[in-house]
Amino acid sequence: MGVRACAAALRAFSSVLTVALVTAVMSCSVYTADYSDRRLNTAMNDDSIYGTHTIQFAPVDIGGLEGCVLVYRAVQADHAHAPGKSVVIVGHIGVLRTPGQKPILALKIKVRDLVLNPVATRPHVAYLRSDSWSTARSDWAARDLVDDFRAFGVALSDDPAVAVLREMLDKAKVTVVVKRTEDDMELQFPLDLMVSNAEPIPGGTYRRMRSPEGLAKFRRCVEEVLETVFSTPRDA
């Protein structure tokens, strides 16, 4: 039931795209700077609980939706409510092709406090932001899914969405911005797309393990999705 609900929701996120998308995304190069580059974790110390805890590549083929996602988990301080309170987001960022051969940029997310027996909730709104671009004003469609997830999707004919995707692939980082309720302040979760896992170590700190493999697989999959879109004949 969850799979069908997700597929039905995301199929609604289709629109017309421009040919410039292929050139834009395929011109990206996977970021290969030294993993100690602190630009990937500007908002927190690298051994802090705050930051990216996992990024994993996964192909997607659900109910006619095909493509790929980066599954993420991240922790951040909840400055919107109380000092010292921590918040976890879980979900994925993906590029999917609808049955109508139209690509979408998708953001799936749920939010919970970092406490014992947490209750996950769907955010009021969430969007993606890169260093230079944001999808905050993009025409996102939102659908509630099972297991307390909410899915947001925008057609990759939207210029900011294309720019965010391109910069995300090029720099191996992106920020998920969340408002838990309509009246809340925004919470920002910078994602380091090279982090494969954050391993807790004695003393309350974390050791982050990095690899370019997941992001490289995601980029190749995005290229294949877009190539298939443009090579498939469309009905007049």
C-alpha cells in the first residue's frame, strides 16, 4: 500500500521540460576535492552529532516511476523551538521519470525529534537550496505518504530546480530547508553527499566515513534518465 501511494503521489509531479536540462546536468562533474574540505560541513564540526549521518544511492522502479534517489539521514539543532533540542530528518532526494516520460526532482521527507520513542511528523513545507540557487519559489506539488512522509516534487522544466540539481551534483552538497509548521522558523539541514555513514565513537562524537561512489552512481543514473526521456518518441 505504501509503494502504491508513493507512486500515485509522485506521478502527479509532471510537467514540460526543456532540452537545455540535459546539457546542464551532464556538464556537472562529481566533486572530488579533499574530503577534509570544511565547505562540506560549514554549519557544524565534522565530529558533531549535527550534520549528515548517511547518504545512500538507490535505483527506483515503482508503479511506472523510474529513476534514482539519494537516501539521507541528518541531524540538526532545533533553533526554532528550544536550545539544545535536536531534530532528525529522513527521506530521499531523487530524479524520477514519470510514465509520461517527464522528469521530476523529488524530495521525500519526515521529521522527528531526537528523543526516546519519537513521533515522526510530516513537515509543512520543505525545499532544496544550493550555494547559489533555491527551489523555495518553485511550483512544488506536495502529497502525504504513508509512514509519516511527505513528498514534494517539481518538474525539471523549472529553471531553479535544474540549477539546484546541477550545483548539487557539481559540489556534492545541498541543503534541505524545512518548516515543521506554517508558523515555524525554517530549519536548515546541510547535506554532505559524500558521507556514507556517521559512526558514533566514545565521548559522544562521530566519525564520518566518505566515499564518492554513491554520488557517482546517482549522477550516472540521472544522465540515463534524461537520455531516455529525450530519446523516447512522444505522442503528438
